[in-house]
Amino acid sequence: METKDQENNTPLPSLESWEDDVLQRYPEPGKTAKSKEEFRNYDSPELTGVREFYRLNHKYQTYHNVLAKKENFLKFDKKEIPWWDAMEFLNTLVDDSDPDTQLDQLQHLLQTAEAIRADGHPDWFILTGFIHDLGKVLCLFGEPQWNVVGDTFPVGCQFSDKIVYPDFFADNPDANDPAFNTKYGVYSHQCGLDNVHMSWGHDEYLYHLVKDHLPEPALYMIRYHSFYAQHRENAYDHLLSAHDKEMFKWVDKFNPYDLYSKSPVTPVVSELKPYYEDLIAKYLPATVKL
Ligand SMILES: [Fe+2]
Ligand SMILES: [Fe+2]
């Protein structure tokens, strides 16, 4: 019998391969992405890796997986360190396997935050850009890629065919469980996303790390930034409350900074560090309990 242990848990050449794939699906308006033929080169290890990644993600992101991960990681008993050190800890997540990855984790976060800052947004929005992917430290605690990155979606109800690679859900046991495979599953009409379990990953984890410290729009941006089936496709309107819908305007505002802020000009970390340390000190406790 096939078990998780026998599967390759790191099919992505790098964590960024997932984000590069998202960028192909949602190219920056006005800019042409690589042509489909060019990108959908079926021999490319990148594409094979992304497909395999989603096969595992869709097979194993079950309702019970999410409850188990919450039970484990929301104890925050792994490590307690100052926030800046946590950002540097995240940066130890280096992908040697991908020669094309130009940016490390910290560069992506700084570029996202600096783009938000350049547009004159409030400081809590800038801080949100700076920390939004910190949850990827889950990888450093041994979690497989499919439990850390990838598009997120509700579990406990029918998987939408608007989620990328929907066919792979056929292997998810919840898809054959009558408790979970109806439109509403364990939920009810417009019950509100706070009552909905999302697939496990860096978004949900970071939300719980900061939920007592940042304004509500920031929390929505953090918690739902990978929920493309909703913020790009509106596939789960039947679960969102009116308040969620209002708050998703912020998620929409955040998404382009996450996807389109990659620049060949790399911010100088040492020059920016004092500014971001001040922002952290303004909103967050001295240490983060991971
Ligand atoms: Fe992310
Ligand atoms: Fe990101």
C-alpha cells in the first residue's frame, strides 16, 4: 500500500516553483506571460514538479489533516526567538536545487513590503507585506511542501473545480465521504470564513501567530493570500459572510504586491533593517513563539 512516507515529499524544485506557476495562471495585467507553449513544456522538471506537488497536496489535505496540524502547530512550542531572527531563520530555507531562483525568502518579503511602502500605504500594511510568508518556516520543522505552500481552499466541504488541478481531488478520501463532499459539507450558508477550516499551510499558521497584534485587514491578507479560488475565482461565495466579502477587498489589494513586486534590483537588507525592526517593535511582541 502506498503511504505518505513512500512518496517524494519535495517534488517542487524550489518553493518558488509554486509561485512561478501562480504567476503563469494570473499574469500581471498588461504584461504577457511566457506563451503557454513555452511554459507548458511537459518535459520541464519545473512543471512536472508542480503537477506532482498538487497531486500530493490535493490527495492529503483532508479535514483530519488540518485538525491534526492545528493541534500540533498551534501549541507554538517549537522555538521562541526575536521576530527579526525568525525572518533570518526563514531565510535558511535555501533551495540549492534551483539555479533560476534569484531571490531568497527575505528578498521576496522586502520587495513586497517596499512596493507597498512606495505606494504610500499605512505602516501595518507594509509590515504585513514584510512578514506574510514567515509561515513557511513550517518547512524547517520538517513539514512536506504540500503542507506549507500551494493554493489554499476550504476542507470539510466539496472541493471546487475552480481550484487548480481539480482532478487530483479524486484521490482525497474526503471527496468520497458524504460528511464532507456536499456543497456545504460541515458548514452552512454564508457561515463566515472564521468558521471554515482552510487547507493547512503558511497562511493559516502565520495568521494564528499574529492574530492578536495586527488590524483586521492585515489578518485577512495574511490568512487568505493563497486562497486563489476565492479571491480570483469567487468559488466560495456561499461560505463567505457579508463581512468577509468586505474584508476581501484588502486581500485583493494585497495580492498584486505579492505576485508582481519581483524586481531585479535587490533591496539592501542592512539598510532596511532598522526601519523594519521599528515596525516590528510597534506592532508585535519582542519574540515570536513558533
Ligand atoms: Fe505566501
Ligand atoms: Fe509571498
